[in-house]
Amino acid sequence: MGDTITPGQHVLVLFEGGKTSIQRVGEDSIHTHRGFVKLDDSLEFGQVVTTNIGRKMVLLKPVLSDYLQVISRRTQILYPKELGYIVLSLGLRPGLRVLDAGTGSGASAALLANFIGPAGHVLSIDNNQESLDIAAHNLNAFGLDQIVELRLGDITEGVGETEAFDAAIMDLPSPWEAVRAYHDSLKSSARVAAIVPTYNQLEKVVEGFELGGFAVLETVDIMSQAIRVRKGAVRPLPFARSHNAFLVIAAKTVEKVKTEPPAGRP
């Protein structure tokens, strides 16, 4: 037996043809643009159902990556291809304390909180109250608001805690201006991921890291191509997740060093 679907929950609906949509379950039904399904005690996640107009769909339990692609936002959002890479590169695990600057929609804060769990803590700072309000709404919807502390402020002025954080994300217009604050706040050898969309910013942030007490480990640009698989007709879909943002992964050092970052992992 699977988990029963109840009113107020979210359901990831997989339609015929492969398209998906997240829907909130109503008091007595699940509505989509391809009809609705009546809700009863036997309806479970993973079930294949038929709507009132005869369209088949699968009802799945959403995971965090599903939500992150549809949440409210006012700034650029990262895709799972970047977010997953950041998780591994930072070595995220339960119980860590993580610093996040450039809260935006709360996507990165949600990712961090999801992996460090209730025993961990995320401090997410943004200088725009509207962004923080959107992030608060999204984090509450994910059930992660108790793990994340949202703070209005300028990260370049520091956070008032020295060597207190195990890892960090920088999603800022000028991340090189915050390098000193990050160096003060992170533990030695702690890793940080900086996210920038342009080559000019990439050059500046790498230089800022090298001059500011960080060893640059790698710089990457991650591509993703979806494939449609049909018998006798396997082909790439006509769109791809190509360039969205560069990632710079660096580690805090005790002494200032200059390294030559590799082009990326093979």
C-alpha cells in the first residue's frame, strides 16, 4: 500500500506525453487542465487514474526539485543541474551550518536545508525585503522554514559570526565584494560555491577568491539535454538546459594562496 492522497497536499501529475504539473489537492478532487479526478480514501501516490474526460495521468509525490522549478521568484533561479552539483561539491550532510547570500526566491536555501536537516542551520541574507518575503512563503510551503533563518542585510558588512559556518553559497551580482566577509565567517577548509552568469563576473570572482584567501578548485558550466525515448524514434528534445550560470567552487585557506583552477571535472 502507498501513501493516501489527502486534501491540501501537492501532487505531481504526469500526463500522457510526458508533461508534468504540480497541483494542490482540493477538498474532494484533483483538478488539471485535462479534467479532474474525484478524491476518495483509495487514491494513493503512484496510482494511474482517468479524469472525467477520459485522460489518463499518474499521481506522484513531488520531490524538492519539482517544486524548485515552479516556485515564485523575482530573480534568476538555479536549475537542478546546478543545484545537485553544488550539493556534492560542498559536501553537504546533516547537521552542518551553512551561509547563503543572495536569497532570491529561496531556492538555494531550500536546497541547503533539505540536505542538512533539522539538526543543521542555514543563514540566508538578502538586501531586498520583497525577496525575503517570497523566500519565506516558499520555505514555509516546503516545510523548511524552521531550518532557515532569513535576514535582511548587506553581506559585505559581515554576519557577526567568525569561523562559524561549514559551507556557503554566493549568488550575488558582485560576489567578489563579499569575499572578505565569507573568509571571516567560514571555518578553515570550508567550501563555497559562487554562482555568476557572465564571463566578466567569472573572471572577477576567481581573482577575488585567489586574492582573498581561497583556493579555487574548479569552474564549471553544466549542460543538460533531455531525450525523448519512443520505440524506433529516440531523439533529443528540441530544447536543452544549456548555459544558465557558471559555478566556481573554492575552499578557505589559512594563508592566501593563488591556484590555477582546472577547466572542470572530466
